[in-house]
Amino acid sequence: MIEKGVLPLNYKVYILAIVSFIAGMVELIVGGILDLVADGLDISISTAGGLITIYSLVFAIASPILLTMTAKFERKSLLLWTLFSFLIGNILAMVSPTYTILFISRMISAASGSLLVVLCVTIASSIVQEQFRARAIGIIFMGISGSLVLGVPIGLVIGNAFGWRGPFVFIVFLTVLAMAGVYFLLEKIEPKPIIPLKQQLKTLKDSKILFAQLTSFLFLTGHLTLYAYLTPFLKTALNLNAEWISIFYFIFGISAVFGGGFGGWSADKFGSKKSILTFISIFAVVLFILPKMAFSMPLFAAIMVIWSMLSWAITPAQQNYLIESSPETADIQQGLNNSALHFGIALGSLIGGAVIEQSSVMNNAFVGGAFILLSLLCAVISISRSPVQNIKTSEN
């Protein structure tokens, strides 16, 4: 049995980070190949976009519920069984003959993937010494953020080379490797007490926390309204072929990774509040002007780099702000923020598809920008509220 605090920071944390990377990558891996999926299954682009929406929606809902339901199960066995469910979901996606089957497979993958991520976070925190706990959790979230950033370009490259089923074959292969790693390299880990979902939601009664979470939700909604449909947007705006689109996606991914580091530095240097308000304001401007820059590929690429950097720069600032606002419920707020982000991804991809159906993909940036302005308003409201006073998470 692994006892809490035996090792400072060991390779097992990185195994868990790989698991979280795989689980997170599946969410947006179809984003770059929506046109291939649409052609292969004879559906519209907006209908194909529903595969992102359903994944994010199930992920957001299932994560806290499944964690509470499985609170008493031994962690290693639970992790392996959840990986097996995740494997089944992606095998089903790989062989799906119809959109309906593929849709169902995404629900299975999302539910199991959501539990995988929270298990990786909780296990990582239990196998290191207390002073290394934040670093271990940070490594897990690096895997998650990296997967969301790199999932689309990886899916795009594999999809263009081997067809839309190719990315799911790749995920199946990675999942099998992850299962082997967990089975052979992790020992049994006893569960820790979990705060019931009802008590977690009680923390949202404070308006400062509620509007902070709404900031994240609306920000991701605005971002995904365009990002989920970046492939058709690039084809329409710049007439790019598959090779150039792949290049643009990798530029976006690399810029986003640097943006996350920049966001953490900015939050430490200038404070979380100033960073959040600045990032959201610039992000809104970028979305509104991006379609107007299509006349020049270099200028468009430069604006896109700013867009991609800011899309992840806000995350460390927002997480730090939540910890500063309610240190007593910091762990709960991180979990709720994860759900808020995925609800935003779901709504953004849904709205983006509706915009394409009703008008043109060129309007997705403007609609997304409107949601970013709403996010800015929520941030201002949250920051203007008084500090949280003793939020209680237990029944009186």
C-alpha cells in the first residue's frame, strides 16, 4: 500500500500526467477533422461539431458526480476499470458506422475521461510529500492543458493522413499503453474522503465565487465558438489547404503553451485581478478584428498567435484568483472551475455550429467576441465584490 507522503515527486506522477493527457486529448481531437467526419458520415459541419459539444457537456456533468459515487473504491483498480471503459468508448468510435454510434461513443469516452482526470489529480496528491503536492497537481494539469492545446493539431495530422478514424486508432493505442503503465507501475492506493457534490455547490452562493466561475464559463464559450470551427474558418478566410491548416494549428498550440506560462508570470508580477481584466479585454478585441485581418496571412498569423496565447494565459490567473478569493475551499473551486470550463466548451461548440448553419463561419468570431465581453462583465462584478467570508462546506 502507498502511504501518504512517502516520496517527494516520483515518476508515477508523470504516468498519471500521461493518463490525463490522453483523456483530455479526446475532447477536441475531432476539432480539426470536422470536415472529414462530416464527409465520411454524410452530415453537416455543425452536426459534426455536436461531437465536441456532447463530450464537453458529459465531461462537465459526470466529473463531480462520478467522483462522489466512486469515493469508496480503491484508486488503482478504479483507475484501471475507468481506463478500460475509456478504451471501449474509443474502440466504438473507431469502428462507428453511423453518426449516432459515434455520438454514443463520445458520451462513453467523456464520462470515463472525466473520472480519469479527477482520479489522476487525487492520486498524484496522495503519493507525494505535502510540500510537493501543488507541484504534482500542476504536472497533472499541464497534461490536461497540453492535451486540449495539442489534441486538435494531432488529430488533424493523423486524420489527413489516415482518415477520420485514424485519430481514434491512435487514442486506442495510447490507452492500452497507459493501462499497462498503471497496472505494472502503480501500487494500491486507498481512497480519501470526498466532499459531497451538494456541499461543493453551496460555495456558489457567494456572488464573488459565482461570477468568477461564470467568467471562466463565458470565456471558454466565446473562445470555442470560433476555435471549434477553426478548420472551416481558415479555409473560408484564407483559402488554406490541409498542410497549411496543420501548420496554423501547431502555431496555435505552441503559442497557447507559452501563453500559459506567460499568464502565470503575469499573475505573480501584476496580480491576478489586473491580469484577468487585461487578458479578457485584449482577447475580445482580437476576436473582433481577426476576420478583418484575412487580407494578409502574416498579419492574420500574428493576431492568431495573440489569440492562442491569451486563450490559456487566463487559466493560471483565474485559478490563482479563485484560491485568493476563497482559500478555505480552494480544492472545491478548482474542481468546479474544471466543470465550468467544459460547460463553456460545450456551449461554445454548440453556438458555433448554429452560427454556421444560420449565416457564415466568418461570423463565429464576432459572436464569440460578444461572449468574451459578457465574461469581462462577470470578472468586473466578481472583482468588485467583497472578499469571501467563511464559506461553509459541511451541513450545520
